[in-house]
Amino acid sequence: MTNSPISFDDFMKVDIRVGTIVNVYDFPEARKPAWKLDIDFGEEIGVKKSSAQITAHYGKDDLIGRQVIAVVNFPPRQIGPFMSEVLTLGLPDPDGEVVLLQPTQNVPDGGRLH
């Protein structure tokens, strides 16, 4: 990775939104342990699907109703038999396991990062 500067216009091309996880499904076909998520991004964007390798820190019951941050304008990506429509964002803990990014207060679904 590099720290090459990008323009503000480049940053604005990445559509990063908040959504609420409404369903969580097992993903036994995944190479690494993962959940399949349905995330509601509000009326404008709707419910989108995502695969997330977050099983180390989050069980199904921990995820329902949780707001998360995701990139919503990448092209869909085939992950095994599953088509992931958005990239759910997280950061690695000291062991490399993903910790989700989320707002510190509830905000309206579909809100864009700025």
C-alpha cells in the first residue's frame, strides 16, 4: 500500500453509507468463516447483500439491528456462490480479525459519509 495523495473529487467518488443489518445467514461455502448479511440502506438504496468475515467477534444475534458502514457503489463481487453487492467496512484487531465500523449514535439509514 502507498500513501499517495488523492484528490477530494476522487474521495467523493466512493459512496460510503450507513445501513442496518436486518438478516444474517450462515455461509458454509466461504473459504474463511463469514456471514451473509442483508443491510437496509434506507429508501433511496434499499436492502443490499454483503459477505463479511466477522464471525470472530460477532454472532448472528449480535448483528441484527446493528448499524454498519459500507461502500455501496463498487460493482457486485462474486464470492463463491454468493453475489456481494456492498463492501462492509471494518478494521483489524491485534489478531487480524475484523471489527466493524459503525456510528457512535443511531443515524438515519442511507446517510452518506462526509
